[in-house]
Amino acid sequence: MKELPGTQKIDISKVFKNPFDNPRVIRRLVLEHVIVDSNIKFEGKGFICALINSRCHVGCAHCMFASNMAERKNETNTMTSERISNLMRLVSDSNTGYLLVSGGGEGFLEPDLMCQIISKSSANLTWMVTSGFWAKREWKAIQLLKRMYQVYLQGNRTQVDRRVCIRVSFDYHHVEKLAIDSKDPLRYIVNIINTFESLFSDQNGFFLQLHCIEGEEELVEDLCRKISAVELSNASLLHTNVKATESAKTLRMPSGYEFEITFAKLLLSDVAADLRDTELLDKRIKLWEKDAFVNEKGFTACQFNDDGTIGNDMLVIYDGRVAGGWQSEMPDVPINVDLDNYDSIMHKTLSDPATLATIERGLAYRFAIIDEVCTKACTRAKAVNIRDYTSLILLEEDTVKLYYSIRAIQDFFIDGRLKNKEIDNYPIELRSLIRMSKDELKVLYLSSNYDILKQFEDTEPGFSYLIQEIRIHAQTGCIKKLFIAIENEGVIPHYRLDKWRLLFKRIENDWYDIKQLSSKELDSLQEVVREIDSKLLHGRRVYDGLSMFDNYS
């Protein structure tokens, strides 16, 4: 195997202090100086998942995003019409074949935005995901679907042969929340089916699909009895090599109208999953690994097409943020559809050697490297069971970002993708790290005292004061002063307290190696969380959508 560059050891302590005590600075040097040409070519049809908003009034207990209506609608939690236009431009420029307009919230709370997407989407197939809340009254279902069909036809004038699927989440959780009559709980679903049967049964390009959860076949049987349909087992043509699903059935009604029901796993999602619960943890990890390594083949940033080409798989979030490589991005590289076009998105994505390494080598490669120094990061990223959060959770700690970046760069050199003369031109801090052995790098990482609390102190206004007060509380047991200090919402907004509460819950659930607080001080966090819950956030459900991770400057 090719050796790392350099002919003599460098005593890094004589050059500069432990770089893992100031990881953002070195990570910035990586982004500024390290250039590796990509070996992957995105020449085929791609996939985009777009989360239109983070608000939902249904409130299913199983919802992976725990969406609610606690926030008023704003440009951070809901896409604007202008942002939708930018999204549609990205769909076109990226040669996206498959657009999934999905949860995060209930997109159909914004019917104008949904119609804008249906009208303008150039994707070959666009899925519009909804709970179907709007169909409790049949006339409302007819009204909305007629409107969507009309804008679909308008869009076909410039984009022929495209298809739009109205995909309704159909499971016991949604039925329980949306049924208005306990004696006829499936009425809203039947209203949707009847509308498609009577108005759009002859339309191949505008069609219905129900999306159920594995193990709820009895609910499907109830529906079949309700509409006098028969089940036809078949593989989902829509999902072959496009979006992996567990199984599918077709229902045929007496009129001959057919529609599909697909089944997916119920993810055991929790943004503060307890890593101490080993039995539940094992179930969560198995679910995540099956989805990532079997359904997605370990290469989540790539869309593998039937014609042998590869397209890119991206995520676009309601505030405009973009993951140019789904589950492969680095959280400290800000990409936003408001500012970045497709070329800019792909440049920022592929020019980051850490992201490029994940896209080319797969998720297993990234997990194996991070597991060298931080097994907890790997465990929590899987345990959360929210695929869109994988990179954000795995790489939440700046020290982990830096370690993975350096190790990826070392492997690029071993493979001949970087040359000695290139590394010679890097700043001494970066050059020294790259020329270390893996064992030396691990020792440096593990000897650092920089932890998630220090990271929050460096980046979150007011957090250092809170930590000081927690230390005082651990010594004196007095918590009154703490809450007098932070109760002023003008000083520390509630959304920031919510973020800190989530951090403390995660610390309690063994997410991190904490070096800044003693065992006694850590024990006091439990009371602090309870007090924040009851006195400041008033029992509000933990909620953050994808906004708990601020973009880095």
C-alpha cells in the first residue's frame, strides 16, 4: 500500500496546539485548499425529495418529523412561491426524473404551492404526498383534485408525457386522527378514491396511490370491503429502481378502476433516541441499516437507473437548504436553493473531499472511519431512524467532521488522487495532520477536550452563561436564579431554549462523550430539562423540523 507523504515525523505539538481543540478552523482550511477531481459522473435521471413545509395539524404519534403547528407560518418553515420557482428550476437543470414532494409537514396546507409544483414540474414522475385531510367532505376532495388536474393539464403543454401521482398516507395513525365518524372511519379515503374513479380513471398521467405501513394489511382488507375491491398482488412498477419500497398491491374496483397501495417500514424515529435502551436500539439500527444498505445499496446520493446511468439524489428543505448528496452531505457547507443553482450546488457538493468520499465510496466507508474514534456518533445517527438526519446527526460534532475529512484526504492520496507536491502547498496545520499515521491522528482526536458543550458555547449566544448557571446549580441546588436569567424571551428566544433542551435530553441519553462537566453537573441537567419543559416551554413537544442545525458561516 502506498505510504502517506513525508519522510520524517512531525511533532505537531511543536507546530501548533491540538487542532481538534479548534476543529472549525482546520476544517475551513480543508475546504479552501484540498481539491480532488470527482470520479463519478451524474449523467442520468436524478431524484429530488422536497420538503415544502414543517407544519402539520394532524400530529400523528409515529411521525418521524414530529411536526406541529406551534410556529406561525413564515419563510423559514414554509417555502415561498419564489422558492418553489427556484426548486422547479433545479428540477429541470438537474435532469431530475423523479420528484417526491413529501413530509416534514403537510404540504397540502399550501394548495397554491402544490398547484405551482404540479404545473411547473418537469420531472417524468412527481409524487405529491399528503395525509388526505382535505377529503373529509367529498365536495372538497372533488374541488381540490379538479383544480390540481387542471394545472397538471396546463403544465403538459410544455412538458409532455410527465406523470403526477397524488400519494395518500393510509395507515391506522392517520385514520385515527382524520376520521370524523367512528362508524365510518375510512370515509375520507373513500371520498378520494371515488373522485379518482369518477373523474380521472381514464387518465394515466394523473393518478392515485395509497401508501401504507407494513403489518397493516388488515386495514387494506377493511378498505377492500368498503369499496368492494379485490386485491391483486404485484411489484410496484413505479418504485422499481426509483424509490425502494417493501411491497405493493393493486386494488381493482367493480368498475374496473385500479389503483396501487405500497407498503413501507414503520421507522422507530426519535430525535433524542435513548442509546441506553439496548433492545430498542438494536431494532432501530436494523431498520436503518436495511434501508441504507439494502434498499439504497449503501449509495444514497446516487440514483441508479435502468439504462445504467447514474443521477444524483438530492434533498431540498423548506427553508431552501439543499443536500447535494442525500445522506452524504457535510453540515457545515451551506447550500441553499435561494442562492445556488444546479452548477453551484454540485460544485459545493463535489469540491468538499469529505462529501465526495462518501458519494464515491458509500455510507459504509464513512461509518467505518468515524467508528475509529466515535462509535457513539455512528450509533446515534442510525438510532434516530430519520434518513434525512443521517449526516446531520453523524457529523454534528465539529471534531468528527475534521477527523473524517482528514482520513478521507489520506485515502485519496493513497489512491493516487492527490500528489505530494499538492500537499506541500497546504498550510502547515493541515499538512501536518494529513502526514500523520491513522494511529497518531486517533491519539490526537481522543486527547482533545473539545466536546459538544464547548462547541455550543462557541456557536450559541447565551449558552456559556447557561452552563455556568448549571455548574452553580450542581453545587448549591438553587435553580431560581437560572430561570430568572433565561426567562426573558428577548434575551434567549424559546426556539433556542428548545434546541438546548434537545441537546440536554441527548446528553442524558448517552449521545456524546462529555468532557466539560463533572458527573455531578451532568446529573443536574435532568432537573434543568424538567424545569425548561414545564416553566418555559410549558410541556411543548420537542419540535425542530430540520431547523435544529444552524447553517455555518
